[in-house]
Amino acid sequence: MAQGNINWRVKILDALERERNAVPGRAGETPLSDLASELSQLLVAQQPEVVEAIAGLVMHPDIESMGGDEKEYWSGLSFLTKYIHGADTETLRSVFQEKLFDPSMKEKRLSVYALHGFITARGRLLPDQLRSLVEIQQHAPVAWLGAATMSGLFDFARENALQMLKDNQIDLGSFLLGMDAWYKVWDKCVNFKQLMEEFRSAVPNHEGKIKFTKWLERRGFLDEPRNPRAQASPLGRGVLSFTNKLLSDPRCYISNHA
Amino acid sequence: MNPFEDCFSRQALNIKNCTQLSEEQKNNFFDTMAHAANDEIVVRKMAEEYFRDTDPKTKKKRKLCGESIVLTDETCLGRMHKWKAIEDELRECKINGDIVPAEAVLGWKERFFTGNSAIKRNVLEEVLETLQDFNAKSPYIIWAFLYKEIDRPFAKENIEELPCRLGLENIMTNEYLPMELKHDLAVDAKKPTAFDAELDKYWCPGGRTCARNECAGKNGFEEAVMSGLHTGGVNLWHAAKVPTFDLALVKK
């Protein structure tokens, strides 16, 4: 468990516990964000011990040290999982998956953290598995759509997102943040601007549409520059490259929509 | 030796040297800490609780008790806010408990450091708008450093050196979102005391930032702490803008 003189289990529990009453530091740091910084600077060879510590805390939760605050415990643990880069996260996937389908987690509405931890540890789900997570889909739609996207189920994610937007089931601010994260992993053959416009059309109210328009504008999607290559934002250039790829390689379109 | 001095010798010295704290305040602190077990985790927890508490005798908060700083129209407040702290704040949406991926912050960060001034402004606006909907760690103390060059605040400084000169934990500029806070609202700014600084390693008494060893000898900046501010909501953050030194970032 210990690496050198570091006992990661103790260190993680200490950060989780201190986070609850944290007063952010001079640059807004909190115990968990400090620990996240420390984890992201670890060498790959140092990470297995952190993986082991987190997996141990998932399998054998120590909620008592958190004064019984289960929500903060699971939220913090799944957050930290993101900062393990390069190490084999198989153990984490497996323990989070077990918790994901654990009825007691579902009862306490904690499954969403297990889902987040599982997906962050590079776990992937099938459409039927996602469909079975109805409660998460209803209460944490962005986390659920993120799981679909990260599982490579783009059409599935698109269709469900459209429906959720139409039915006003999703907080738009959170959804747009999700899109910021997903555009890089989204099927490269898809015209992202078109996709976002489709989502915007699905939003039933005017304020919601404005949020989308603002999002698109801020990323240069709605500019129509004379020399697009020279003027597009980095994200805009990404869209141009998608579009160019689409025009130059029709197979891309066929394979995605076949 | 007092367990606090044993575990946090530098911070203990800061408390002893802090002229803004009375001898009684200092003695009370060390007397309380004398009862702690000599274990770093225990001592830290006990000290943090002490700093954040209210003094039972005076009924006053132990924080934000330093000398007042008069902010004028010519004072600019600079701040470097850590991106990882934003990731932590975005952990969960307070509206519905939904979870957004931390990669969204990476997208902002990338746009901020590669975009032009307009894009930087967009990113800052978006960060501040978004944080209002999330579990901001609030209300809490906001730290800022002061400039008195209204014409081109920040422009004369080398942004690459700022984290080091400010004594921040990480010296890489791209770990922070730089911003300038407007103070058109009545803000009660104070010189930080050692109790405000808690267990910060790179802080020293005197009202100026404490440069890290890597940039020793570089002047610090006057620093201030302000209370009652939320990450979102009606406060200083609303008037935050990208400082002039963003031009230096564009050139890179």
C-alpha cells in the first residue's frame, strides 16, 4: 500500500475528509484539487499503488471517516480516478462496475458516481447496459450521455440527447459543458457544427436556443469568414477539417450512416 | 516542542512573526496546539479548525482580522485561479446533481491559451457563468494581489514569473486562469494574517506576496483578502476580466 513513505489510502481519505469543510487557498485550491495535481504528476510506475488504494476504498468504503457523508465520499473518489494516467485501470473498472450495478448504491442514488468512476477508468458499456441505468439517465442525464459517448455509441447518444433536449429533461449548461468534453472523442466523420445545430433545433424554448447560439458563437462556429482557414478558432479549424474530410472521403459518411 | 512547531516549523514562525496578530492571539493558538498528538494529519486538522473558528472570548472570526486596505479607483486586483480548482468546483451541478466531465475544463484551458483576446474574454465569461450553477466552495476568502497602474495593469509584468513571485504551489503559468477583479462594489479588503494563510508554505507576514526560492529576490506584490465572496453570484467575479497581460500569452 505504501509507496516510499506515502500511504495513499490514508492520504486520499484525509483529502476527502478535509474537502468537506475546505476553505480554498490563494488560487482556489482545495484538498482534493491539490491531491488531483499530485496524482497527475506521478510517474506511471508510481500509479499502481494509487489505483490499488482507490480500488480498496471502492470495495471497502470507509464512510465513517467522512462523518457518514456518502455522497461526498463517492463523488471525491470518482473525481480522483480521472487523474490516473497511463496506469492499468482494469482493477478500478472492475470495482466501479460492481458498484454500478449494486442495488444499495442505486437505492441511495450513488450509482452515478460509480458510473463516472467506471467510465473515467476507461470502462465501456453496451446500449442495453446503459438502458438499464434508467435512474441515472433521469437524474444525471449528462453523466449518462457521457457514458454513451465515451463508449463510442455516438448514434445512441445523439438520439437520446435529441429526445432529452426536446423533452426539456436536461440542464443545458451541463449539457453544453459535456459537449465541450465530447467533441474531441465524437465520431470524426460527423460534422460537429451540424450536430450542434440539430441539438439547438431540438431545444423547445427560446432561452435555451440562445444558450446554444452563444456556445456556437464563442467557438467560432457561426462565423463566416472570407478566409476560413486563417480566421477560424482552434475548434473551428477542427470543424473545417471534419468537413474537408467529409468532402474528400465519402466512405467516411457512408460508414457512419450505413 | 509544540507539536505544531514540530510539524509545521515555517508556518509556526510566520505566526510568531505576524505583527497583525496580538501576543494573546498567538499564545492562545500555541496553547491549543500543545494538546495535539504529534502526528502531522492530526495537527493539520486541528490547526485548520482553529483558524476557521470564531474566538469564543471575542466572538469574532479568527480570519479576516488584519489591517484594512483602502482600494481606490486606481487599484487593480489581480488573481491567478487554478484550473484544477475549477475542475473540482465543477464536480457536480447543484441544480440537479448531474456530473460533467472534467475534460470540459481542458477545452476552456486550451481555448484560453491558444485564442486571441476575444476568445480569452469568452472563456472567462463562460467559466464565471458556469460556476454559478455549480457547487462553488462558498462563501470563502478571495485572495488577490494589487496593482496600481490603471493605464495598463499587468502589462509590465512577465506572466511566466507570476506564479513563482506570488508564491503559488505550482510555478507553471498554464496551470492558472489569470484574471483581473473589478472592485466597484464596496469590498472590505484586509491584509492577510498568518491565520488567513493557514498552512500555506509560500506565505510570509508583512502584506506582500512571498516569492518562492526559484525566483528569490523578485519583488512581491501587495496582497489582499476579501470576504463574503462567492465563486458565482453577485460579487467581484462578475466584474472579472482578462488582464492586459493576456497579450503576452497570445504572442507565445
